[in-house]
Amino acid sequence: MRSGELAAAAGVSADTLRHYERAELLPAPRRLANGYRVYAPETLDIVRLIQRALAIGFTLAEIGVFLRDRRSGSPPCKRVQALAAERLAETERRIENLTRFRDEFRRLLVEWNERLAATPAGSPAKLLESLTAHPEAAGIAFHENRFVHKGKSKRRRT
């Protein structure tokens, strides 16, 4: 199967296939006389496996370790399961943090609506200034592309 055919069947780009090849996630393809790559039929299953593993939170580096272990005859099943369990716990912590953020945000909006209703037309309601009056609002922050609750998040045990 040529790279364009494999890419189309897997729903990825040819560049993605080359990236996976350079990262040694895919076995090296055979080359035709014209330089075109020809992949073995089972490569489609490997690309799909990589895509699904990425979708549940594994990194390319982790997937590479798992695939190398598998190719060397050492099944990585227990490590895969342990890492997946860690990712689930991390996801649950994120959901918990987002739930706290949402609840605090809702409470804040209710207060702001009350302030706006009680503020005469043309007068400032000082909504932003009200943020400093609530220490609990300072406990919610945006960090690393996600919301975290400062001081209340659980540490991962190793």
C-alpha cells in the first residue's frame, strides 16, 4: 500500500506517516525504484492504534515504547494499563477542578447580576473590582491550558 493510500485509509496525512516513520513507530516501508514508500498491509492497523492511543491521552513517546516492547517480544500490557489508569485519574482531577471553577463562576455571575440590577443607570457597578473582595475567587486560576483550584488539588501519588 503506497503512502497516499495508507494515509487516506487511516485518515491521516502523508506527513503524519513520515513523522511516525521517523519516530520509529512504524516499520520502515519498502521503497520502489521511483522512491515511493510501500507499506505492509498491517501498517494500517498500527496507524489506527497510534491514533486511538493518542486520542485517549498517550504521548507519541509512550506509544513508541509500547510498540518497541511489543516488537521485542515483551508485551507492554501491564504498563499500558497502569498508565491508562493514571490518565483516567488525571482526567477526573481536571473534571473536579473544572466543576469547582464552574460553580464559582456561576456564583460570581449571580452576584454581578444583582450588582448590575442595583446600580443606577450610568454608574459603574465595579464588577471587576469585586473580584478582589472575594478571596475564594482567587483560588481559581487558569494554568497550563486548564483551570485549577489552588491549594485544594490533590497531588498524584507515585
